[in-house]
Amino acid sequence: MVNYRIAKLKELTDQQVRFAPPARRLEQLSRAERLLAEIDSQKHYPYQFVCYRITEYRPEAHGDLVISGQDLEHDLYVLIKDLVKSLPAMPVEEVAEPVVTLEQVSKRLNVSVKTINRWREQGLVGARPILRNGKRQMGFVESMVDRFLAANPERVRRGGRFSHLSDGEREDILRRAKVFARRSDGNFTEITRRIARRLGRSPETVRYTIKNFDRDNPAQALFPKVDGPLDPETKEIIYSSYRRGISVDTLARKFGRTRNSMYRVLNESRAQHLLDQPLGWISHPSFDDPDLEAEILAPMPDLEAFEAKQREMKAPKDVPPELSALYETPLLNKDQEQHLFRQMNYLKYKAGKLRKALDPGRARIQDIEAIEELQEEANKVKDQLINANMRLVVSIA
């Protein structure tokens, strides 16, 4: 068991593991990983700054506690591991960033799982407990794996027992890659794995060979858009295609991306569409009092009498057929109308608060669904108000 060097950082971790909800811990994990990437081992950092970067809360106490960069790097690794162990597994489709499993990283780098776990002690962060096909596995955020590879090329080469490629072997890899690229047969990751299996090379060797060729020969690049960001127009095409029933697997093959990246694009587009929708409400002082939420969301007054009357509703004989539907809903009394009007605005208010914190680029499926559910409930209440008052509107017209 690895111990903390700074007692206050251990105390901070214990507090988050015990009291912070899983979604909050996941956010803190991502912030701790970003902070770790910025640490200079030769500098010193105030504890208050470290606490704020991880939790977004700046404590007033411990203003005199300053941590060396070396101690902070060490304890951040331990903190990240403890947060990972405390998290429940998340379906891989719901992870905001592309992830690869422990076994996939092992195969990609041509090293053992034991070596990967050893690298976790040496700077490989980004681990996440995930659910894939109903099974709990350890996954790694792909961007963190790439960062580790870039920072530790010699270590990865030694671990994977990379050997120098001859010119003939390099040409063979590129020739096969050109065939797959012309056929659009699979995404870049799948293609590198196929070539690696056929040639007895590590996927990482194949990947670097192709990427180096594309970098040195941009006009003849085999996979020119594999690593580039998707533009907004392409993302909208992906989102529209998915809504028309095209599967994620098909989209991944078509755009040369992984399934995880497709889910991330879909979440981002779905979140952006939510933000683009107009959402206005009339505020009320009771909205800020959490003790009144149950009262606001309760069924409207005299609901049983309203429903009984609705079952008995019939259109008068002299009403034209096209207007008979107006008599399917009873009129609301004053208390019922006021209750539903406040409820509708409160639901929009709650959706608005969640939307304010929504970042399309990092949107979680749970937040998106919560907003959509609130807006759907608000629309149901609005429809009830409209249906109950439509007879009056038609009468005045």
C-alpha cells in the first residue's frame, strides 16, 4: 500500500471518498489528472490552490501549507488511484471520453497486463471502472494513454520489446494500410490491429509507422482525418444520421472513428440541441426553497374530482364534430390553474439550472436525460393547461 506524504491530502481524499457522490468524484478525478499533468517537480504549491483545483472549493484554513512539486506528484498519483477504486463501474457508452480496456492497452502496446499495472505506479493515469457487455473491467481514458506514450517512449519501447523496422517491413505495413484505407474496411484502430496480427508486430509499431508516414507525406496521407477534430457540420451529420436509425458501428466505420468517439459526438450534439432550444419561465420566490419542492410538484388540488368529471364529459349535441375534442377536458378552477402554472414554471426553472452548467464538449448522459425529462414534464403540464382552456379560447374567438 502506497502512503501519502502530505497528511492533509490524505484527509482530503478520505472526505471525498466518504461523502462526495460518484458523479462528483468522477469530476474530481478528471481535475486531479489535469492538475498532475501541469505539476513542475521543481516548484512549490499552496494547499489551498491544490484543494481548489481538485474540488472547486477554496478552504480558508491551512493557508500556510505549501507542498513541494515532488511530494504533490507522488500524492496526486495515490489520490487518483484511491478515487478510481471508490467509483462504481459506468457503462462504457456513457463515458464522456474515449476509453480502452486494460486488455486493449496491453495488446496495443504488446506488453503484459502486469506491465500496465506497473506503469500505473509510474505515471499512467486515466483509469476508470467501466461496464462492457455487462462485465466490470478497468478502462483507461485514451487521451491519458497517449500522453503517457508521448512522455515515455523509451519505457514503452523496452516494455513492448520493439525492434527496428527494416525498409521492407515498413513498406509492407504501408502497402497493407493503403489497401484497407481504399476499402474503408474498419476504423484506424481496427486496421492497425489487423496488420499487426498478420505481420507479428505490435499495434503500436504499426500505428506509429502509419502516422509518421501521414505526417511526413500530408498530400498522400492514408488516414488524414483520424486524429483531427471533427468540425461542427460533420458532428451534425453524425447526430442526424443516428436519429434516422443508422447504428453507431456503421457511423464509426464511415467516419474512421471508434465507437466511444461516436457516443461522445452524439452526447455533445444532443447537449447542444438542448441548449439551442428556447426555455423561458416566470420565476417565483418558492423555487429557491428546497423544502417546498414536494408541494410544488404534488398533484393539483381536487384531482380526484377533476378526473371523475373528466370521465363524465360529453360534447353537447349541437357542437360540430371538429370541436367535440374540446369537451374531453374539464375546465380548471382558480387553485388548480395556479398550481399547474407554478409547477410548469418550476420544472422549467430546474431544467434551466441544469442547462446553465451543461458543457456540450463534456456532457454526461445522466445530465442530458435529466434535463430532457424535466422539459418533457413541463410540456405535459403546459398541454394540460392548454387543453383545459381551449374551449374558452375558441368561445372568445
